[in-house]
Amino acid sequence: MKKIIISLIVIIAALVLINYGASKWYERFDLTKDQRYTLSPVATQLAESVESTMLIDVFLDGELPPEFRKLQSETQQLLEEYAAINKNIKFNFVNPTEDESIEAVEQITMRLAQYGIKPAMATIMEGGKSTKVVVFPWAIMVYNGKTTAVPLLKTVARATMEERVNSSIQELEYQFADGMSKVINEKSKTIAVLRDSGELSDLQIRDFIKTLQQYYRVAPFGIEFVKDNDSVTPVDVLNQLKKFDLIIEPKPTVAFSETKNYIIDQYIMNGGKMLLAADPIIFENDSLANPQSIGYGMPRDLNLDNLLFKYGLRLNNGIVKDERAGGLALATGQGRNTQYEAFDWPYYPISKSDSDNPITKNLEVVKFEYTGTIDTLKNNIKKTVLLSTSPDTQIKILPAAISLSELDQPIDPLATKVGEKPLAVLAEGSFTSAYKNRIKPFEITKTVDNGKESAIVLIADGDVMKNQIDAGKAQELGYDIRTGVLYGNKEFLMNTVNYLLDDTGLIQLRSKNITVPFLNLKKSYDERTKWQLINVLLPLVAVAIFGLVFNYMRRKKYSF
């Protein structure tokens, strides 16, 4: 009896010590194969930097379809990891439309829209019947007076809801880390958007600029204006430009002067970065607005050849015609019966990279319009093709006729195909000045011929940066109003800017691959009786067999 009491005391003492230790030292173990519940160093660092209460409301509660329940579960697991790192991070799941009337739901939807939150329609399958429900796959993050919306569901072109959720789960850590970055970090890097060579209008690049301003300080900048201002010298302009970490050139349409080229050249020689979306082709959709529905693509001379050639790049003005294409919406019918129907338009090539480059990994397709191509030339600069055409590509030499009748004419299989051609290229390294051993447009006290480490991204289409406009309002970059497809243009450009500004931590989170298993709803419904019987009867049968065997062994052991 004494031994039993001692053993009991030891067990109780051990349990008390274990519970005390567990309350003081908390540890979680991620035993999943893909380490989905292990936060990256970037996300961990952001979580640790939260110094006061951060509130996160997740709008995924109530009755949800299976796909969204999976998204809810994964979101909760992730937020528990964040909260385990820092107790200042608080989260809860709410249903914004619970027990609300239709009018109240509409008001809630309008209030959430102020934060950019849009509802999604989902289907609940029950008993072989489907019901449409409104879901808000978003979270709102509040910290130190700052508020930001965190999207939890990606828009993936031509994908099922299951595929969208799977893709979204892979980016959950990125989305929450991105939200934390917005409300925690102060803007430090600066970007100059060039506005002096007939670039896209402010309204046409509004969504891109608005998104950039969430992370960086952005300002318009004019180089060519020096020609009209006697009080400002090119050297003054160059010195001002050097204060920016990155320059963005959104679809110039007027040829660069040698002064502008030299200022850009010396900016790059001093370590400045550049994102250049140059359109070497003159053609817009309104060129097809004639009785014949025929327009002519013409070459555009931007006076960039010498500058780019020295950097190991060449912009070609042959127009791409690709079988892998985005949709062109055309009006069909007459009067009140007019509808828009999307047709694959070979002059709208779409591109998706399968590489592991942080700029393009896990990126949705990017849409180009009437684009040229890029050649890479051998020199000491490292070149990386970010996006390219499909193997089934033809190049039409300019000037070239472009007709809507080509919608009904598939690319001739016997025609010469040039294979994959670069559409966007990253060049990085120590560039050599394009004006080395050449006459300079103006004198600089300290001309740099062999530059510091720098990087340039060249895109062969300026329309990649252009958002569509509806009723005078800029739409989300990459969103096609007529077809309803959201392309990955904004994500590509933001990744590019992040990379050029050495802000690569968040980009790396996109490379995290997570495999998400889903239940086959049709199969589970068809076979539910079988599995119900198995789950109910199998344990009973197992217990009965165990009882029979146990009794048999017991009788055998104690029989005389």
C-alpha cells in the first residue's frame, strides 16, 4: 500500500512539473512534409517587431463551402503561429453578414468596399442540392492607427474554386506578412516615375502607382523639361535623379533626346535601378475601328538602341502573333441584344513562367498587347528571361496589316514559327556606360564609365502597366472589364519593383509550395452509405472479434 501511495505522489508531482513547464515554455512542432506551419524568417521577423496590440479580423465564419472551410482552417493555423511568436497579435473569425437582412448586407458590403474588400460567390452542396452564398474571403489588420485589408482568395484565370483556394493557401503567409509590412514599416525607398516622353497618362497607371505608394515614396519626374528651363542644367537634373532608388518609364511614345539618354546612363552607372516598359510598336485597338476592321502596325523609334545595346539588350519591333493568347471582347448582336463575347486574339500574348526566379514563381499569366520582343547580347552582364512567348509564335515584320478577320484564322501550322521569344528580361551587374569613348551631350565633372552594381528590367510592351478605365475610373491593373479575367500584371510589376529595390524578403514567401488535399464531394455523396456502414459496423465487428478471441484464450488458459 505504501508503494502505491509513493508511486501516486510521484506521478502527481511529475504531472504538476510538466504542466508548469508547459505554461512557461511553449513550443510547437511542425511535422508536415511541406513545413506549411513553419514561418519563414521574414514573417517571423515581422511578427517579432509588433510592439503593441495588432488586431486581425478574419471574415471566414459561419456556414461555408468545403473549399472555404479549408481556407478557414489553414488561415487559423497560420495565425496561431503568428500569435505564438508574439502575444500582441490577436485574431478572431467573424461573419460580417450573420443574422442580417438583405438591406443590412448591402450596407455592410458597401462599408467593406471602402477598404477594397469585395465579396465572392460560392456554392454549398448539401444532399445533392446547391445553394449560392456570399463569402468575404478577407481579413482586416489594425495596428498603431493603420488599417489594411488582407486578401485571402486569389483570382485565378479559368480556374475552379478548388484550384483558387489551393493557390490562395500557398500565399497565405505572404499575404499576412505583406499586410504586416504595410502597417509596421515606414516608407524608405524612393521611386521616380518619368513623365516627359509621352508616357501613359496618370489615370492609365493609377492603380499601379496607388499600389506602389503603399510601400514606397513615389514622385513624378521630368528629364526632358530641362530643354525648356534655362535655370536648370542637365547636371542639376542628374543630381536630383540620383536621390531616387528606382526610375520607372511607363510606355514612352516620344524619342529620347541624347541628353535624357546620358542622364539615365549616368544614373545607372551610379547604381540607380530602372524598370523600362518600352513599346516599339505603334498600334492601338481603335486602329481597327473602320469598315474594313484593318489597321497597320508601324515601328516606333524611341532612340534607345545605342543605350540598350551597350547594356546587352536589344528591343525588336516585329509584332508578336501567338497561339497562347488572351481574350479580345467584341460586341455581338444589335440594339438591346448587344453582348460582349471574348475571342482569343493572337496579338494579346499571355505569358507564364515556370522558373524558380522570385519575380515570376507562382505568378499568374501576364497579358501583353501588340508587343515586340527582346534580344539578349553577350557581354559581362547577367541576363534572366522573366517572361517569354509560347513555342507557337510568329513574328510579323513591320509595317504589318492587322485585321479582325484573323480571329477566325488559326495560325498556319506550316508557317515559320520562331519559338519562345523574350518579352521581359532582367539585366544585372556592373554596366559599362553607353557613352564611354563617345562625345557627351553635356559635361559632367565626374563621368562614370564603369558603373556600380545595378539592375534593369526591360519589358517589350508598355501596356503591361496600363489599367483599363470604366466610367472615368481606373480599374485594377490586369483586370479585363469585358472578359472578367484578372491577369497577373500587377503582381509581376510589384515583384519586379520589390526585387530591384532589394526588397526580396516578401517575394521569397511566394516560392513556398503547399499541397492541399480536397474531398471529392460527388464521390463522397455517392459512396456515403458505404462509408457510414464501414464507420459504424467495422468498430463493432472488431470489438466482437476481440471479445471472442479474448474469451477463447481465457478459457484455454484456465481450463483443467
